[in-house]
Amino acid sequence: MLERALSLSTRRSPPVSEDMDDVDDKEVGGRGDESKNHRMHFSIAAMRFTHYFTRTGYLWPLIILGILIFVVCSIFLHTRDLVCLKAATSDHISRLRFFGFDDVESDFGSLGVPWCRSKLGKTVEWTTKDLLRGLEEFVPIYETRPIKNNMYGMGFDHSFGLWFIARWLKPELMIESGAFKGHSTWVLRQAMPDTRIVSLSPRHPEKYLKKGPAYVDGNCTYFAGKDFVDFGSIDWGSVMKKHGIKDLTRVLVFFDDHQNELKRLKQAIKAGFRHLVFEDNYDTGTGDHYSFRQICDQFYIRGGGHSCFRDSDEARMRTRRKKIWEKAVDIDELCGPGEAWWGVRGQMRDDFNHSNKAITHSQHFQNSRYVESVLDIYWELPPVAGPSLTHQTRYDPARVTSPIVEDGRYGLFQRLGLSRLETSVFNGYTQMVYLQVSEQDS
Ligand SMILES: C[S@@+](CC[C@H](N)C(=O)[O-])C[C@H]1O[C@@H](n2cnc3c(N)ncnc32)[C@H](O)[C@@H]1O
């Protein structure tokens, strides 16, 4: 047996040849032998295998097959995980779909999120991390608010936004136009405990005290009640002097008075103010005053502009979304006579919609040009958390930027204390915006 094995192995080595023409019959014959040898080895091995399997009862092949199936499946699942993870971190729309909020991905691309472009592309200094840290700090403060039910006033999102911006900018003076019962005055006070406030509102917040909770600040100059003066009619030079303010870049102005925001911007620029916050930055087709959102929702901006054509994709999407989101508008609400889509049905609204002047598209276009020419920064506060967490149904997520706490991050939502708040406080988001006006030539 051993002899036979040795003789087989010596005959296996073929003659070395550099050229195929040198290969003679002997060699071909040699190869024939070799193939015979291979066949013999194979049949011996096969015999041994069969013998072994019969003895072990096919246990090993089954184990090997099982391991193979396991490896293939885990590779497949791992790849799927990576895809989901990527979608979850980079595309909140996919996530919304994952949470059952219909197919907004294509809608998002078509409806888009408008914004005002700043002259030099400058943006705010704060990051999402800063906002998250701010949220953690603000939730317990918000829980101590004196006005628990602030219907018609700010909810949680905007209260946080105003508090965060005021605290970040650390102004020497804070001005508010539109106080209602005083909730926003209280928010400003929480951000800057010792800074003077100037508050303008036709009805003094103290009047509300007779009926229920309200907030009247002890370090505030009120132009309210019988002393009310509209922001555009105040002699700001003398007010600044009285408050010892020399540098107007150290003043923060907060508007929650439902006036035409273009009008307010021009008045603020005339007075020399540079840091402005507008609470109700209504979306195109909604609201009772002309807003920056509306002003900057331009046809030349990707995703901006609209179609009033009834059979358009946008019309269909709007109808669908209207059924889910309270503030979403359909084509009938969006478009006015002559297919005017800008502002609200082609109107530039003012003063709680007591005035609603129709403007042409070219006027609207000029307004947007003007606004963008004076802005250094346009920053919309994102919603604090995604709709699957807050259960809000008012604003349409297809028209807002990614929330600070994204859908699916319930752990974070809970850690920040947001799950302790009643869901109704999240229903007042209207794209609060912070504007930094560029230095104007006097
Ligand atoms: C939505 S409420 C303000 C809510 C308040 N900022 C809050 O957080 O609760 C609008 C307020 O603007 C006031 N208002 C109306 N016209 C105004 C004007 N021209 N200037 C300032 N405030 C005005 C209203 O009386 C009302 O109190």
C-alpha cells in the first residue's frame, strides 16, 4: 500500500517545460495518470466522508449548515441595521414615516422649508448641544411659571427659545411688544434676573390679575394701559437715554404683537436695534400678519414657491397633509385671486388681520429683496421635539426644520424632563425667529 502510494506520488510531477510546443505525448500521458490519481483520492475521501457521516448520523453537516445560515442572516440583519441607523440620523423624514406619519419625504422636497438668506451666510454661535443643555436647565424653570394655562400666548417651544436667546445674548435692556398676561415678561426675567425690561401692550398685564394668574414685573417700564404707545411711535432715543443705554447692539427686542413684521423690521432699523426676535413667524398661507417666513418663501429658493394648479402634486399633498396637521393649508386656503400664493392669498396682513392689503407679486418680491439685504442672521428656533414625542398635531413637520430632540429619542426626551410636561404646551409652535440686522449706514 505504502509502495503504491510512493510510486503514485513520484509520477505526479510533470516535466517542466517553458513552451507549450515542447509538451510531448509522454507528458499528456503523465497528466492522464495524474487525473486518474485525483479520481482515486477523491473516491477514497468520499468513501471516508460517507462512512463518517453514517457513523455520526449527519450531525456535523447539520451543525455546519446551521452555522452558515446564522452567519448569512446576521450579515443581512447587520446591513439592514446600518441602513436604518443612517436613515435615523440623517433623515428625520424617514423616521417620521417609520413612526407612521405618512410619506412626508417627497412632500418635504416639494413643499420645502423656507428661510431668509443672510447677506454673508452668517449663522448663530450656538449649537444643538447648547440647545440641549439649555432645555435641561429650562424645563424645571418652566414648571414654576405663574401662568399655567397661557392660551393665546406662548407655549413651551417659544418660551424656551426666548429664554435661550436672551440668556445667550445677555442684553443690557430687553424690550417686548405684546405682553398679554405677562408670560413672556416672566420668561425674559428668568433669563436675565437683573436686566431692565420695557414692555409695550395696549392692556396692562395687571388687569388680568383680577381674573386669574398674570405676571407683573417689578423691574419693568410699562408702556401699557393708558400709557400705551405703539413701538413705531416711541421716541426710542429718549427711552435709551433714560435707561442709560449707549450701545444699541446690547438691546434685545421681542415682538409678539401680531403686526406686519416688515413694518416692525423697518421701525426697529430706524431706531437702531440689531437683535430682534419675532414670536409668530407664520407660514405662507397662514396667520394674521405678514411674516418673515412668508416674505422669504420665494420661488427661486429651492423648495419655496408654490403651485396653485389644482391637479398639481403640491395640491394633492396639501389636501392629504391638511387631514393630519391642523396648520397645514390646502390650495384653496393658500391661493387667492389670480393664483396669488404669497403672504396669505396674496395679502400682506397687519394688526391681527384688521388690515389685509393685497400686494402684487413684484411688491412681495421687492419686500423679500429688502429683507435679505439687511439681515446678517436669520435663525428659526427648531421645534423642541418631534411630533411622535410631543403628540402635537398643529404644525406640519414637512414645513419645519429638524426638531432639537428628534423623533424616536424618547430616552433623551425623558432625561430632559420634557415628558413631565402636559402635551398641550407643545402645540403653539410657529417658527419663532431670531434676526440679527446688519449694521446700517446712517
Ligand atoms: C399673543 S398676545 C402676546 C402673548 C404674550 N407675549 C405671551 O407670551 O403670553 C398679543 C398681545 O399683543 C397685544 N397688542 C395688540 N396690539 C399691539 C400693539 N400695537 N403693540 C403691542 N402690543 C399689542 C395684545 O393686546 C396682546 O396682549
